[in-house]
Amino acid sequence: MQDIPLTVTRLLVHGALAHGTSRITTWAGTAGGAEPDRRTFLEAGVRAIQLAGALHDEFGVEPGDPVATLMANTADHLEAYLAVPSMGAVLHTLDPWLPADQLVAAARLGGARVLLTDPAGLAPLASVLPRLTHLRHVIVAGGSESAAVVPGTAYSAEVHDYELLIDDRRKRYDWPEIDERDAAVLCHTTSAHAAPRGVAYSHRALYLHALQAQTPQAYGIGVGDLVLPVVPMSRMLAWGLPYAAFAGGASLLLPGIYDQPAPLAEMSERERPTLAVADPATWDGLLEELATRPRDLSCLHEAVVVGGPGEDPGGPLLAQELGWRHGISTAAAWGAPETLSPACVARTEGGGADEAGRYRFPASVEYGVLGPDLAPLPWDGESQGELLLRGPWITASYVEETGQPAPLHEGWLRTGETATISPDGRVAMKPPKEPSPEGR
């Protein structure tokens, strides 16, 4: 068999050529008759090539160098998702909604000299820019919404306009040979009680996860679907949707800065997405908006409700309300920064509400539960222990030496989640019996 590296570059080239007519729509609101920004996968792929050329030629970005983003869910952000790893650099996604001290800590740990931002990131960036002395270049995307940003120098960083930077840039790039195990994307875990910890996702992990995320066990998306990721691209890679959609040809509807219930309802009714992925608070807000101002959301085949470590991604009541009132099927997804998300997805298989929180893991991920004596527990649906994971997109270590090594047991990631596993392999997350005061 041929040994071909599994890289983000392959996702970029395949999506742009094989699914070139699939579309990325970025919502721009409705004020003043505004229209969404629309571009095809082919157009986004070409612009990603131009961005890579600009980063290399203008700023000297080389393989292995970090390039940060502080952006909302937009087509420009997706172009950075594609361009930066494909040129061998490392994309560092920073979250605009982080508290200032956590944002500074994560940015300093990443060490990127170049940062891309947009209207969602301008205010938080302005508040911390004097503290980011390592930053040399800020690239501002967002078109007319960012017109007030004048190219020049802000503290130690030069400011550049995204469109002017890539305009007339060459449309070919000599992509480097990349080891599939090299880091492609860097994310940082955040906590009010612990320093940020870096998790680097390899090209191989991202490629394999993008294939898995398209399957019926995950999102079940492909050509003909329009996917609305409300989950942020700045946090846990929008639960795998950008790469999965680009690889499989599912068109994307990106909310930009309009991720509140009213504009989400408006864009859903107008653009007709078939799948939407959001956290419980967003779904609750959308349900309240629909109760006040009904909309036609019959386009949605499924609503995915996400939850991270220690969180309930939405119980039977939320699923019932989406189903009974709006006829929308629901699924629950679980993930963590230490795993590419979704790590697993739960759907009701037997019609009972008690089955709604039972997750199935894909074949690529091994799992089990560990007892307090560190012995494996049986799959009997009753024995509660800590959930362990092992697989090609499960972290083996953190990037920085922070005195907090990755919680591993004989090569398995200790998730900190209390769970049981039924004889048929479904996993039920449980609240911990005795929460540890020290955390993981």
C-alpha cells in the first residue's frame, strides 16, 4: 500500500478542487440591507494560497512558526485554518471571549509574531496589546466593518489590512513536505484555577478526525448539507466542523459576530441549514426567541447539543422541546480540549428518554473505565469509574512544561469524567460521586 502523508494540505487541495462549488456563507446581519458574504470552496482555497504567500513573503513565516488567530466564525478565519497548517506553520487559535489575563497567558505561551483578527477580536486585542510585546504583525480582516482600523503601528506591532495583504498575491504556492505527525494547530485549555495548557493537534489527527466527523456516527454530513457551527472556531476547532465540511463538501453557514438568538433564527430561516451545532445556552436562547417570534426551521434535520468535561450537553427536556415544538431531531456531543471533538455522540436508539445521554465512540477511539484502585471496570452498565480514552486524536502530552503533565494511565488519557459502559458499548456520563478539590 502507498504511504501518503495525511495532512491539512490534502484537505485544502481536495476540498477546493473536488468540492469547489460548495459554498461558505458568512452572515453580515440585515441592517441597511446587508447581504451575507458568499464564496465557494474553490475561491476560499485560492485565497488561502494567497494568504500563505503573504505570510511567507511579507512576514517570513516558516514551517514550525506559530501564527495566531483571534477571530469569529467567518470565511476569512477558515482560510487561515487552511493556509497556516498547509504551509507547515502552526495555527494558534485564541478565544476572543477569554478574560484578559487568560488571553495574554495563552498568547504568550503560543509566542506567535503574527496574529489575524477581525471585528470580534479587535476590542479584546486592543485591551491586551500593550502586554503582547512579542507580537510584530496584526492582520485585520472583516472588510468595511473594520474600516476604522488604519494600517500603521500599534505598540510593537504593525497593522495590516487582510484584503490589501492578499490582493494580487500569486495563486500558486509550493507547499512543503510535511510530516503528518507535525503539529498543525495549537489550542490552550483555560481554567480559572490553573494556568493555560497547550494541546497540539497533528496533521494526521486532524485529517483522520475530519473523515470520522462526516460519518453517521458523528455528524453524518456531506455534499447537499448546509452546516451551521455556532460553536466557536476559536475554541476546540468548532467541534471539528470546518475541516470535516471542507473535506466532505458540506457547505458552511458561519454566523460571524451574529451568534445571538435573534440573528441565528433569522439566518436559519433565510439560509436553510440542515445541521446546527451549539451549546445548551445557545439552544435555550433560540427556543425562547422562537417562542416569542416563531420562525420556519423545518430545514434543520438535526440539532447537535455540545458539552465539555463536567458539563451536561442538554438533557431529555431540551431534546423534547426541540423535537415536540419544532420537529427537530437532536443529538448530544461530548468533547474536551485534550480530544478532537466530538469525541463521541449520543442519539436515542430505542425511543426512551433515558437513552438520550448514552454515547457511542467510533472504532478509532478505544475507551474504558478505571476504578479507584486503577483497575479496569466491567462493561455492565453499573460500575462507575473514570473514563479513559486512547486513539489517534487523543492527546498524549501537553506542549508546555507547566508542572501539570497530561493525565495519563499506561498511555490512556484520564478524562476526569465519571462514566459507566453498558454491555453494548454505550457510555453514560455520570456526575462524580466525590469531586476532587485538586481537579485533574
